[in-house]
Amino acid sequence: MNRKSQQYPRNLSRLQPPNADDYLQKMSPEVLASFNPQQLEEIRQTLDAAIPKPSPKIVDLRFTIDLIIDRFYVVVFVGKERRQKKRSPLFPQAYKMANIIAASLLLIGLNLMITAIIFLLLYLIKSALGIDLFPGEHLIDLLPIN
């Protein structure tokens, strides 16, 4: 038996989730025969409750990327949020403050980047049109470069 068949049930496919019988088949026949029908039913119910049920997804994108050094896989799921609506973090005020700081820094950085791009574009347009705002001086002359 290869390693993959030892870890997962044989008929486990990407489209069909495993069920309790798939896992019961992995047991040795002697142990499986030692259970009475009531015990087997309880084991099936427990396994069915423990196995996660897949939810429908709008996007289910799976692919691998082969590089020279190694192989990586990428999985993207898009679907309806079914998790608990309200989660209780350990330190709610700290998370709230950290989110505010992160959002502020992100907005400041984005604002500075957009401003720099606008000034660069305006400078290039001005230079292309041959407009001198300060006759006799250029931006390179104003910078303190050796």
C-alpha cells in the first residue's frame, strides 16, 4: 500500500466528501466484527458529526505551480460566510486600536504615493512642454547632490 491510501479512504474524491463507512472500512476486519450493530450505529453517528460538511462555493480554484526548486499549490474559495458572526477576541480594544492604526497608516501611505505620482507626472508634462517655472534653475540644481 502506498502512503496516500494509508492516510485517506480510497474513494475519497475532491467532489465527494468522506463518510463514516469510508473510515470504518479502514479498520481491521477482526475489530470491525467485534462491534454489535448498536455500537456500529453509534460510531457512524459520531463520525458523521465529526466529519466537516462542505458548503457550496461560488469560486473553487485549485492549481499547482511547479518551480525548479519546489512545487506549490494555490487554493482560492469564494462562498457565503457561514462561520460564527460575532467572534470574541482575547483583547477586543487592542484589536480595534490596531485596526485603526493599520488603516490610518495604509491611507497615509497611499495618499503619499498618489501625491508623489501626481507631482512626477506634472513635472514630466511641464518638462515635455518646455515650461520653465523658475527661469535659469532646474530641479536637479535645487537638490543637495554632490
